[in-house]
Amino acid sequence: MTRSFGEDFTVTSPKTLVDMIQSISSGMTLFSTIISTIALTVSSIGIMTTIHMSMRERIREIGLLKALGFKNRLILTLFLNEATIIGTVGGTIGIIYGVGLAYVMTFFVNATFRGPTVSFESPVGVVLGSFVRIVPVFSFDNFVSTWIICVFLSMASGLYPAWKASKLDPVISLRHE
């Protein structure tokens, strides 16, 4: 609740500040979710394209493996493993990059708004006062769930090209140039 006492004096309650920070935090969370969804969709399409091109470049190799007795399931597993490796490496690099970027951004924000602060507890990890100091907070559960989502999406993206590779006819594959 904000009350005005004349032209030069205004009182704002701590609950009003917390509500304002929570609404800003909700908006930032929604924005981050939308950006993350778009990024995951684009990366899934990129992984699907990569595995498909890998399959197209190795058609003769697949034909040779099938002629030597490799079963469809083994060919499928070979390409799904490639997709899993891409997701594992990409997820790990993404987590490291995200943590590093969070610390770089907080360094610049905290350097910009340096000054005396009045300590105030907030559910979003921000110290309020005359200036703002942001502290990045990370959860091990979030790292694990992010990594699992990356690996799962890469496997799902690589499923169709891997299935297509496993269904190739060995005779036609060996004739392919």
C-alpha cells in the first residue's frame, strides 16, 4: 500500500514492494519459458536434421552393416546413440554457459546499482533498499531436470532418422553413390 502525505512525502509498505517484485518475477519467468521453448524447438529440429544428414551420408555403410548381419534394432541404436551424445554434450555446455552468463549479468547489474542498501528479505533473492543487488540462485534439481530434458529431446528428435536408417534395404543401400 502506498500512501502520499503531501507533495514531498510518500510511504510504501514492504508488502507492496514484495508484490511488485513477485509480479516482475512472474513476467520474467514467463518470458524465460517462452524463449526456452523456442530454443528447444529449434535445437530439436537441428538435431533431427543433423542425424538425418548423417544417415544420408552413410547409406553405403548402413547397407554394408546390414549385409554383414546387423539387425534393424542395432542400426536404430547406433543412430539413437549419436543423438544422445549430441543432447548430452549440448545440455552440459548449455548449463555451463547459463551459469556463467548469470554470474556475468549479475556482476554488471550489481556494479551499475552499487550503493548503500537496506536489507530486506524477499522470496526472489533480492536485497531491496535504495539500490538493488541481485544474487543468482541455482538448484541441483533444475540442473538435472534441464539435462534430462535435453537428452530426452535429442533422443526424440533422432528417433525418426534412426528409424528411417534402420529400414533401409541393404541391396539398394550398397548401390547408392
